[in-house]
Amino acid sequence: MRVLVIGGDGYCGWATALHLSNRGYEVAILDNLVRRYWDSKLGVDTLTPIAPIQKRLQRWHDLTGKKIDLFVGDITDYDFLLKSMEQFQPETIVHFGEQRSAPYSMIDREHAVFTQVNNVVGTLNILYAMKEHFPDAHLVKLGTMGEYGTPNIDIEEGYITIEHNGRKDTLPYPKQPGSFYHLSKVHDSHNIHFACKIWGLRATDLNQGVVYGVLTEETGMDEMLINRLDYDGVFGTALNRFCIQAAIGHPLTVYGKGGQTRGFLDIRDTVRCMELAIANPAEPGQFRVFNQFTELFSVGDLAMKVKQAAVTLGLDHVQIENLDNPRVELEEHYFNAKNTKLLDLGLQPHYLSDSLLDSLLAFAISYKHRVDKQQILPKVSWRRG
Amino acid sequence: MRVLVIGGDGYCGWATALHLSNRGYEVAILDNLVRRYWDSKLGVDTLTPIAPIQKRLQRWHDLTGKKIDLFVGDITDYDFLLKSMEQFQPETIVHFGEQRSAPYSMIDREHAVFTQVNNVVGTLNILYAMKEHFPDAHLVKLGTMGEYGTPNIDIEEGYITIEHNGRKDTLPYPKQPGSFYHLSKVHDSHNIHFACKIWGLRATDLNQGVVYGVLTEETGMDEMLINRLDYDGVFGTALNRFCIQAAIGHPLTVYGKGGQTRGFLDIRDTVRCMELAIANPAEPGQFRVFNQFTELFSVGDLAMKVKQAAVTLGLDHVQIENLDNPRVELEEHYFNAKNTKLLDLGLQPHYLSDSLLDSLLAFAISYKHRVDKQQILPKVSWRRG
């Protein structure tokens, strides 16, 4: 089966492209490589020295004999997108190709507008390309658990059955996203749902939690295949960032009280979830939503776990620092999200373990000379003035 | 109180601007006048001969002594928007300035992308201008009842209290919009809600039904003040279109079975609803949603009412034609939407009456020589291929 991985040069995209290639799928990567450029513009860098995509793909071919096609360009350029799709003839389109950082979207008006236009137009272009030329293809779209916010009731997978004034209906789950980035994903979800309804397209929206870890079976084969690992205030996410902070003796930066509870998953489960969604496609006209995470943790609890693992490894003096929260979010709240659909398809989770934390800490230590300590603290505020 | 009416050259915007001016508000209109250009590009025209905005405003001044300022430009141009706002110093910002036709948004990919980018970016720009320079201003934003779709439960005003697995929360009402235009309004609603939450802005989202009628107290004062009245397949809406069809002896075009039920209101109530929302602003941080319609009708019932009124006026041979539905929508469904919030603020509805239908039909007859019969039937399909 031919799978086009849009955004295949990024953190989840790269790991997914290699995993699918390794599992026998015919894979192409489409990417505008702009994520590397944003790093340059912000003056940040991944902890790990990632090779140019062309070299990554050459090494993959040398190591495994498997070829991954490459299309360098932007999906907001419809002609480019269509030409690439017509050349590759994808049966599944995996879409990671969006601006994915909440702080980036909150920098200022220009970044908010860019994030929403880039993400919404890219996805609309994919939907139109599918409608016009690939109506039977399956869209596997990366959403986010952040679409739901923190409601005071259980979070279901995409839809909720509501009884109201003696009547009943199953409706899209109400959305309360917490940044202009998360809002862009909500906009996408509504647009994709509509396209499935009117054009009979098939799509799976994977509302993913916070991903941690860096090694997968494939990216660990060779240093030239190494994945990116972000720790900076704009692109770094909770657990990965904590491990790198511990490795360099920087306080673990918990925003506010730390009672923010979120869904988390190991990147080895990300790639497996993608594979399960691809192998078990949605029906024509179906807009299917899976919540893609394996465990719930509060941010404060995660910091504690990292601190304990660091102490065991002999990293003394690891402090936890509760910063003024740059975001506007509840810091203590009910949170119970469902995640049975991917388990039902056969996902066998890699739960967070001491050994994972040990290996991630050791990995961080081995690259700690690359850390720029000026880039760790959050600089983007959600608040007015 | 100073009120900036963005989109004040359009159907609802023009009537609202004059009404507010007449009621003693200090009014400015900001409009890019692009709606007139789209008519030219599509080869369609309003039934009524509308004067250039500058002449309209001059006549208004001559008749009433009241001055309405004019800013001609585009709100997707942030510098222009900000400069206009800094000059006028609005206390209320009424936002009608969006692409408002569902069929227009469904013409093709370019029109879908344009509609969403234009509407979402314009609203984001207003929100940022408010955040940066007018944090106490009140945004009164035109939404649409079409955000809700046709759920099988009662439609509340913006929010719904859900009991689920023994817990309870009040959440944004789930959205099931039926075109890329309606989706753009859903995107706006989510963005505005978030801006109110993080920046403490105040906003009222008016989820308006289908507006009918053409005369208000102010637009009826002089033919130079006449409002636009659209009957074409792209911009024409149900009841207005039926009256014009009856006037020229064209069959009344009901899409599909005609069981589609929607909220409707007289344009005289539109302007009064705007005034009520402005006079009773939302609280800081509040994202308030009103459903703005006065009655529910099925499209088929409306066609019957117009036919009966036409026969009474001596217009014989009025036929009702059920066309193949160009849209993808339920043609028979439950529909019960609440609309008490504007009534609670004092709205006294102009319910649809024989006399309104008579006057609208008479009005249509007096301009029927301007009708281009080639523009009446729907040409835009929601369907694939």
C-alpha cells in the first residue's frame, strides 16, 4: 500500500515514515522543510543533530534497501500538492504537515494568522485533491487531545451522545481548545467532517496526546536516522523537556501549579497507532476520531517522576520550579479521557517506565553539550499586556 | 456611543448602520465594497438599484442631518483596520464584514479557501486590534443559525448543559455546519470565545437566521437609501427569492422535499436585535451567544405562503417547483431552536404576515424589469462529480 506522509521530516512524521517503510508500506515523504527554517529564525535547535532529509533517506536506503520518495514543497501550493499526489498515487495520506506549536501560534498576530491559514488551507487543499482525484484514498490526520480542553465531564472519542429535553442525538464532542494552534486543529476537524459527509471521503482524525521519547526501532538504527528532540520554550513539550533539563542541571520547569492533566504516549506507540489506523481504514463517508494516548499524567507528577529517575542515575540537585504560567489554562481540573478505540485495534502500549526515563535521560546526557540554556524558559505569554 | 459597522455597505450592514444613526448612535461604516465587485464578476445584480456608498451617505446626511463616517478598505489588511479604528475610536464594533454566501463558498476550491481565509483572518485581526488597543470595546459579531446544523435535540443559545456519566458541565453547543461558509462562522466562534477567555474581551455572537424583507424605517425614506435585495442562485435567500420569482412568474424554487426547517426574521428585527445587543453589552471576558430569529418555517411552507399571497394579489400561475437539491442536507428533520435571549432584552418581533408578503411582492413587482431570469436557478452543487 502506498502511503504519502505529509510532514515526514518532523518529529512524529519522520518516525512514522521509517516505521511504515520498515513494515513493507511503499512510502513517500512530502515536506516543505520549513520546521528547520523556523528553528533558525527563532535561534533554537533540536538537541539531536538531525541530518538533511536527503541524507536521511539515502542512509535508510543503504541500510535497508528500502526507498522512500521525497517531494519538497508546500501543501498550501495546490498545484504542487496535486502534482506530487498524481505522481505518487497514494492510497493513504498521512497528514502531519502543520504548524504544531501552541506557543509559536501565540507569539503575536502574525504567527496566529499564519498558523490558522497555513493549517486550515493545507488541509482544505488535501480534501479538494482527494475529492477531485483520490476519492477512495484514506486521510489519516493528526489532531490533538488539546481540541477538547478540560471539560468537567468524561472526554469521549470525537462524538458524544447527548440526552436533552427527552430527545437524544450523537453529536461532535464540544471543543474548548487552548491556543490559536489548537483552534486550527478544531477548524480542521470541522472541515474534514464536512468533506466526508458531502463527498463521501474517508478520514481518521487522531487526537494525539503529548508524545515523549526519541528512539524507535528504525530511528535508532543509525545516528544519521536520528529524530529531532526539542527542548526549547516554543517547541519543547513536557516530558522530553524535563529530561533534558535534568541532564544539564536546569530546574524542571512546571508551568503554574502543575495540576494540568494530559494524555501522553511514547513515540513508539505513535508510529504503531498510525500503522493501525492505516491498516484499518475508515469507511467511505466516515469521519472517525481516535484519542491517541496511552496514559494520563499531571505535569507536576511527570516532573516528580523525572526527578526520581534522575536521582537514581546519580544526577543530584534536580529541582522542580513552578513558573508563573505563561498560558491561560486550569491548573487543577477534572480530566478523564477515553482511549479504547486504538486498543481495540490491537495497540499494545509502551507505558511510561523507569527504563524509558533512564534511557531518555541517558540520551539527553549524551547530547547535553548541544543545549542552549537561553532557550529553555518560556517567553511567549497567552495574556494581554 | 460610537459604533463601527464593518460591512456596512451590505444588506444587513446598511440597514443596521442607518438604524443606529437614526437612534442617535455615532456611526462609521468600514467596508471594502467587494460585494458589489463579486456581483459584477458573477454577472448578477441586486433587484434594487443601489447607489454608491458615498451617495447613500450624502443623502442620509441631507435628509437627517446625521453624518456617518466612511472607511473604505479591507479588514484583512491589519494596518488599515487599526488606522481606521484609531481614527474613529469605536466603543462597539459590529462585524458583518464577511463573505456570507454558502453557494459562493462551494463554487470550487478557490472560493472555499477564500471564504475561510477572508472570514477567519478578518475576525482574528479585529480581535488583535481589540486586544492591543480597544480591550474595553464590545464586539457584536454576525454568526449564523447554520452553525448548529440540524441536530435531533433542541438547539440552545450557544451553550448546552450536558450530564454524562454522573457529571455535568455547560459546554459550547456542538456544531454541524453545512457549507464551507458556515464552517468559517464556526471557526470564528471558536476563535472569539478563546480571545474572550484569555484577553478578557467582551463579545456577542448573533447566530442569525434567514433574513427577509427589504424596507426598514430608514432605508424606506428615499430611493437613494434603498437596500440591496438578492434573488440570484448564489446570494438570494429563501423568502426574498420566492417573492421575486412570484413577481416575474418564475416557479418558486424549493430545493429537494422542502422539509428543511430554519429560523427566519424580518430585516426590521435584524436592526433592532443589533441595537439591543449593543445597548446591553457582554461583560468583560464573556462570549455571549444569542440566536437571532423570530419564527421557524420549513422552506416548503414558506413557498406555499408566498404562493397564496401572490394569488391574492392577482398573480396567477404561480408554481412551486421542487428542484434536485444542490446541497447536501436533511430534507426532513427535527428542528427546535431556542430564541429567548433577545426577547428577554425587549425584542418585539415583526412576525411574518400577509401584509409583509403583500408589500414585499409589490416591491418585487415594481423592480421586476431588472430581473435577469438566467441568474435564478442554483448552479453550484455541494456534491462530488
